[in-house]
Amino acid sequence: MSIDTELGSGFDEVEDFEIVDERSVSLFEGDEGGLEYAQRQALVALLKQRFISARTHPRDWQALVEHERVLRSRLNDLFLDLAVDRDREVAWKRQAVAEGGARFPTLLHDTAWSREETLVLVHLRDRLRAGLAGGDARVYVDREDIVDYVGSYRPAHATDESGDEKRARNAVTAIAKAGLLIVTASEDRFEISEAVEALLPLELLQELLEALQQANGTTVKPETAEADLFEEDGA
């Protein structure tokens, strides 16, 4: 169940660098680059992170909005495409696809979500859509709520309850590390990132659900009405 590509080790904290003249294009001896400091920072963020958003990377998002064409060009030079969801203010990179089926060299590697991580993503997308539809500006979820949801889809023949719970908790940690769960003042409560829906579109969700059902014979049903979850955005 591969739904994500990334360069590097995943979600990292945004780093602040100082002692740089941001007004100069030449930033170090022998520098032949053509991007300004803020543009380079945004490019590096796009390469390092699964995504950037106005919520989690405000500085880089602003640079992308102002210089989208030049950043897209730099990514294209690496056989990467830039995807931008302006409504949710989320942007991410993906492998460019050649016409005619040819394959480009790639810097990305596929990351397959585990069964538990897939269930977490399905649950988060469902909760996010329900919360936003209900008028919530931000949607929150508790760790135990996620763990219980994953546990509700344990196959009837499963006997390692302790191991299953551990895998569910590890899945929550992995999704948080990916930046799709935003830590709050409480370590057991998260804000659901608006990027969940952008990175988990309808067709991909359906593909994940089918793969998951085939894997263990368990039917995964969204908590909200199916018509609401599976309707196209803007319909």
C-alpha cells in the first residue's frame, strides 16, 4: 500500500539559519545559484518534507506562493513535479511521469504505509471531512480514539492483542512524524493537518481500502455517510 514518496528521512522541524544576507543572490564563495535565500529555503523544504503548508511552514509557503514558477522549474530539473492545493494551502513534490511510458531517474523512494498506518489515515481523513463540514476551523483527535479505531478492525482470528495495540500506537507516532498530526499542548491530543485530504484523494483512498480489505478480509467503513466521504470535492 504505497501512497507516498519522499526524499530524506521524513518530517523534520523547520530550521532557522542566520548570518545570511538575504538580499544577495550569491550566498557563499563560488555560489552560481540563481535563487534568493527565501526561495532556496522553500526549495529545500519541499525536497526534505513530504509536504509544506501555510499552517506548518508559513515562511516557505509564502515563498512558494510568490515564486511558484521558479520553484516548479527547479523541481522539474530533477524530474519532479510540484503539486499545489491552494484551497487547503498545501504543496508537495511527486515524481514526474514521462509521456509514452518512459522512466525518469528519481531521487524519491516509495514509502508503503503499514496496515495500521493506512487505517489511521482513513480515520483522520474521515474525521477531518466531518469536522470541516460541521463548521470547525480546526479538527482535533485524541490518541486513544485513533488506537481504538485501529483496534476495531482487528481480524477475528487475531490473538496478539498487546502486539496489535503496540503497532497501532506506533502507527500514530509515524503519522505524527510525517506531519499529518500536529502536536498540541497535550501529548495525547493532535490537530489533524489539512494536508491529509490533499495527500489522500478519493481515488487513492478507494485503492487503499480495497488493498486493506483484500489483505485481511475486513470491511473498512467510513464513520461519516459514504455519500459524503466519496463525493468529489466541489460537487
